[in-house]
Amino acid sequence: AHAGRAKDDPRLDFDMLAAQADGLIALSACAQGELQRAWLTGGEAAATAVAGRYADTFGPEGYYVELHNHLRPEDARRNTALGRVARLAGVPLVATNNVHYAAADRALLHHVVTCIRRRTTLDAAGNLLRPNDEHRLKSPAEMAALFAAVPAALANTQAIAAQCTFHLRDLRYEFPTPALPPGASADGALVQALEAGIRAYYGATTPALRERIDHELDIVRRLDLQGYLLVFKDIVDFCRRERILVSIRGSAPASVLLYCLGLCPIDPFEHDLLFERFASPERRELPDIDLDIEHEQRERVIQYVYATYGRERAAMVAEVNTFRLKSAVRDVAKALGLPAQQAQQLALGLDRWDAAELDTQLTDPARLDAPIGGPLAAQIIALARQLEGAPRHLSIHVGGFVISARPLDEVVPQEPARMEGRTIIPWDKYDLEVLAEEFGVNLIKLDLLGLGMLTLIGKAFAQLQARGEAAYRLHGFRYDPQVYDLLCRADTMGLFQVESRAQMSYLPRLKPRDLHDTAVSVGAIRPGPGAARAGDHIARRRAGLEPVTYPHPSLEPVLKQTLGVLLWQEQVMQVAMLCGGYTPGEADQLRRAMSNKRSTETMQAAVGDLKDRMLARGFAAQLAELIQAMVFGFAGYGFPRAHAYAFAHLALVSATLKLRHPAVFYAALLNSQPMGFYAPHTILWDAYRHQVDVRPVDVNRSAWDCLVEDGALRLGFRLVEGFGAASAEVLERARTRGPYRSVADFLRRTGLNRDQVERLAEVGAFAAFADRRNAAWLAGELAGLSGPPYLPGLAEQIAEPAGLPPMTLWEAVGADYAAMGYSPERHLLQAFRPKLDALGAKRLEDLPALPHRSRVAVGGLVVCRQRPETAGGHVFLTLEDETGLLNVIVRPKIFEAQRRTIRGEPLLLITGALSHEQNATSLLGDDFEALEQSLAATSVAARNFH
């Protein structure tokens, strides 16, 4: 149906349909079908000819003329005419119901969704909308009453339904066998690869290690996973050949086998990671292996999978993108006739944490420039709440790939993706889980995920090797011991998983000293553990500020490593087995319920069952409730311990690069954007604070990427807004004939247009032979010359203009911020420093020396805003000045009173109480004032996460 058609318009032409007619039953369709269109345009004769053609194709018992009755005036006349057409063509009738929504009260919502889909409004939709609420599911009794005059049509409806015997259990899926040498088995090939990996990564084995390997191999054989593991090894081998960095996440890093196969860079045996969290015979579904790949190279790996297994046997899984409240409000408001800009402002103004009701928020002039009336606001919110959580559109899953031994169209539906070279299965990962659990059909999913940090590390490794400075690899990477000091002082900008505002606040309190401690930090700053304040308790217990306690003595072996605090998914499973008597399989189901993003009810039911089972085993009610609360507090998204260790490894690798090779690290970080929490201007000032010599963009020295030049960081053209990679390629290719001697020479050799050259002039890229203002003037003058592209010699006769003074320092800084969002000359806050000093505002670097709870004022640029769901309505700002960063905490009532300033102003003067808690400095802000606006300030955008 999709072959040769636009993505959103799949159709079968008659010849394609006729070729597959054997065994099919065809219905004539609704008013959009060929039969009814023929009747409307050509009368009974034309309709009879169409019906006869289909009857000849499908047989007299294989084609039915449909009758609908939605109580519309034209229904009776149309059904009478279609009845005559059926008699003339000698085909039977069937009673159907053109259903578009489940119940009558959903009709208005369906109209709104139709308008959203068709990008129109209710007032303008016209015939796109159905005139009543009868296009709903109807009971057998209702259908019998509607079609009482044509009992044969009703009987045919039942007869067709009885013939539709397909069940999802009938699907037959086979995982492909990997390519093997003649006569080799998957098991033999796996063992051979394992032994090679054991020699490479362990050398000699101990009895304990051999026992662990044999145990894992036994489970792999019982689950028949040998081919599955070999497929992943083949993908990893391809990545190694192509110098693409890979790692794994999730529960898979707990497998020694995967470590030996080269998939995982950390040793699970050394760190005593639990293999059964990854694979167990009691689990209903097969284990997942989530493979992380350099995000800029991921498409090459995807195309390798397509090429290896065949495009007809490989497809990516879809992801169902659902309406969230804000997107629902925006789309509903537009469907109800509001202008797009106003609808967007309404959506952005909504705040779940606000004490005011949502519809009241939409009418508040203090919150919105264009509030709306109360009745309209109430209708928008009511409809948006019905849409919230409903599917909005399909997209490609971030990494899910299904491969099959048979053509996939024999097993699942497929369709082309909008991205060229991609095919998708329009089911998401939850559908695949249901297919496995409820119907016993395990479609094995390969997860090939793009990870920006691997791109950064890969670029840094390659640059260091090319410069002869170091030859690193992820496997066996030795962390610099000083990286833990880096973490303890929260010097983590640009580091994997530990650069957020929350991590910067937590790390000085936790004081990590090894991989385990770093994994605790990674695991603690998550929605589940965070809501339960797991990280806070661990830090306080490490510091001796609270005692280490356990809910029950039997849980000490389970919780000892985390000082009595529930942190890892494996611990949830072990608590359930010890306290509730769960089997490992049942405990895994509980663990999955605790991670269920779709249903709070599922989580509540699961912990309720745990409590009941503890009571049945003789636990006191108070203790059972305590353990139940502990487990439920974990709900949301806690990490497996193996996952946290794998991510902590990358955090420490990135920290080592930042510590030992700062210029290379920052170049790789800037070249891997967008990624992480911070925009380039914040990253660059972090580089300055680490004594990295940052050199500006230069037409004779810069490349598209940022480079390391004599130990300094040379900025690349990629940072100049509006100057693309294709233009940079032209510039660099022309420069191979020698350096540019003037603006005229540059224009003649590159042929770049005026806008591109002016962008370079504005950021001082011609500084070697012209200041910014004169270079921009020359670009404008020379770009107006005629010729292909310029008349020989004429450009050289243009003299530099007299009387154009160079830009002042702050004019240059403003030009930099306007063109790039940062300046290598000065930090934006330095322009405001005299004013801030006059107001008594402190530099951020001076705050640690001031007394706890002292009242201070600070000024800075807001580089990040966050309002986590688990923070009880608190807002967190990351403020930056020329000396450092500060975490600012805003209480809900303060935010409500000053929301427009806090949310909208890029430069703020903030007054509040200083806090020093366990080595972490923050400010509890209570007064927020906008600093004066400037072109530079408005060009800097914070990275906001709501």
C-alpha cells in the first residue's frame, strides 16, 4: 500500500488488490469508497458496474455492499439505492457502522482532533466534520433496531465476523541466524568468541570467574540466546572496524559474557553486578541489550544492519508521541479559533504547580499578555484534559530495531519513515511487550541508541591519537585519581550525567572517591530515587549526619552497599523476594511496574500486592507499610545498578579528558553540540576558567570544527550562526591555495555571498587584515560588483573607507553575542559589573567565603531553568557570571509572584539567603529584578527543562 505513494497516503490500486484477492473479503466502504462515489456521480448504472467488477474479482460471496445508518436524512435514500445496486450486481449486503469514536460524548473531541489533523478550525472545517454524534460504537441491540428492515445484512455482518479467526498468537517470528563459517554452530561460534575475549580482557581465569562465565552461558543456552549475542557482536565488530565508539546501558552491563564479547567497557565480575537482572529463565520476555553509539555515526550502523539482514527483514520500531497538557492546550486552542501565537503563549503560561486552577491561569492578565475569557478557558482545559496522554503522532523510536529470518511483512505491518532509507513498524516497544507477554510472540528488538557523549569521547580520542599525545580506549580506561576532586568541587560542566544543577549540588555532599560512588550519584539524581530523597539520605549517612538504619534486619545484606537506602532496581526485586516471598520472575514484574511511565494505577496496585503478601507472611502492619512506602517512593524511573556503573564509567572517562587534556576536551564538546545542559557560551567560559587559551574564529586558521592549535582552542565556523558547513567547505577548499590576503581576495576566491561574509566580518574573522567594521563595509561594497563573480582587478581598487573607526570593545562583544551567542573577548556580565558593584552585588566566586544564611545580591545570566516534577513546585536556576556558576532555588510562592521575570528575563539581579550545606553553595532567591536589556542579552537563550 505504501509502495510508490506519499507516506501519509497509502493505497492499493485495483490491480494490486486483485492479485491478492484469494481468501479476502472486500467491503464497499463508506462515502469515500469507490462504489458510493460512483453512485453519487454516475447513478445506479455506474455503481452497479463498480460492484460487478469487484464481485468478479472477489467472487459473489467475497464482496459485500455496505449499509450505514447514522440517522442522517440522506442515509435512508442512499441505503435504498445501494440495495438496488447490490441486487443488480448479484452481491450481498452487510450492515456496518462507520465508527470514529467510542461514545457520543466524544464527538466534540473527535471534531477538535479532526481540525488539529487537518490544520483548520471548527468554524472553517465544514464537511470535514460529521453532523451528529452517531459515529460511535453501537450495541448489538442498537444495530438490530437500525437495520430491522434488512435482516439479511445483519446476518451477513455476523457471518463475516465469524470468519475473521486470526489471532495475534498465530504470528510466527524467527530471529535470524548470524553468518557462520561452514559447519559451525551459533553455540560453538559464541564459545570461541568468548574464549578470545577472556584472554584479551582477563588473561588467566580464576575458579570464581569461570563459575560465573559458565553460569551465564548456561542461562544463555537455556534461553537460546547464542545467535542474539552473536548479532550484537557482529554490530560491535563493525563499529570497531569503522572506529565508532560503542558501549551498552541498562541491565546488560551486568553480563560478563557481554564484557568478553567487547560490548561493555566495565568488568561486571569485578563490581559484582547481578546477571539475573539482565537475563533469567523466569522472565517472560527476552533480555534487552541497549547499544550506545556515537550519535553522529549512528546512521552508518543502522544502514549496516539493513545491508546485513536485508531491508525486507529489518525495520525500526515506532514511538507513540502522546499529547501532553501544554501541547493539547496549544492544539485545542488553535482548533477553537485562537491565533497560533496566542495559543502558544497560553500553553507556555500553564503551570501544573500553580495553586490556581488551570483554566483560571488562562484568564490571568498578570500571567499572559493576551488572556482569554473564562468560558473559553474552561472549554480549552476540559478538551485538553481529555486529549492528555492520547496518541498524537508516530515517530521513530530512539533505537529499537527488529530483524527477522523471514520477510517482516509476513509478521508485522510496516511503512516507510519520513527519513529516507528507514522503514518502521507502527507499533511501539510497549506493544511488543504485550505481544510477548499476552500472546507469546517475542519480536526481538535491538536497541541502537545515539549518545552524544560517545561522540565527544570518540573525537577526543581520535584527536589525541593523531597528535601523538595518548592512545585511549573505553575498555580498561584508567581514570586519573584527581577526577574525584573534580567531582567533589562540582567542576563537572560538560561531563556525562553529572553536569546538571542537581548533580553539581549533590556531588560536594556525596564526595565520591571511586566508580561505585560515582554510580551512586548517577543513580540518585533520578525521578524515583529523587522523590524518595535517596541521595540525600546516602550523603548524610556517609557524612555521619544520620545513622545507618534498615527497615528490617533481613534487608541489611540487600541495602548495605547503599547505607540502608533503596536506590537500585535490583534492590526492589530483592526486597520483594525477601519480604513478600516473590519468585524472581514475580519480583521482576514488580520492578517493571515500578518503572511504568504510563500508569500510576499499575504502580499502586503492585505495591499494594507487596504489602498484602508481607502481612500474610507475618510482618507487622507498621513495618509492611514502611517497606511499601519505601518501594513506592522509588517508583518512576530508577536505574539498574549495572546501568549506573556503565554511565559512571563514561562520566569518569569524560572527567579524565577534561582534567588531563582540557583544550581537546572543550573542542570535542563544542564539536558535538547540541548535547548536555549548557549552551556554547557557557561552555566557553568554563574553558576560560580552566585557563584554556581560546582563540577567535579566523578565516585563515579556523575550520568548520573547533581545533586545538599549539595547545589553544581555536574556535570553528560551526559556532557562527548563519554560516553553514557547505560554506565552510568552500572556504577551506579555496584556502588550500594559500592564506587569504584581504577581504577582496577572500571574496574573489570563495564566491560566498554578502550575508555569509558579513557574518564572518561581524565576529572578527578578518582580523588579520581588517577590523570588523571595515571588513563588513568592504563585504557590502565588493558583493555589489558584477562579474563571474568579480571583474579582475576591480576589487583591488576599492580602498578601505576613511573615517570608520574600529568597534569599541563592548561593541565587539555585542556583535559576538549577536552572531554567536558568546564572545571570546569578554563575558557579557563584565559590561554590567560597574552597575552590579554599585548595587552591592557579589561575584559568584566570592560566595563560598561568605557566612551561611547571609543575605546577598548577585547578578548573572540565566543559563538553565528547571522545574522537576519531583521538586514540589520549586524552580531551580543556574546563574552564570564571569567568575562561575550558582544554583538558585525559588520557592513556589516566590515563583508565582514573580514568574514573568523569572521565566522570561535573560539577565537577573537576584537577592536572597546564601546556603552552605555539606560543601554545596546555593542561593534561596526571593527577589528577582531584570537587568537592562541589550541586543547581546536577548541573543543568549537559556536551556530550559520543565
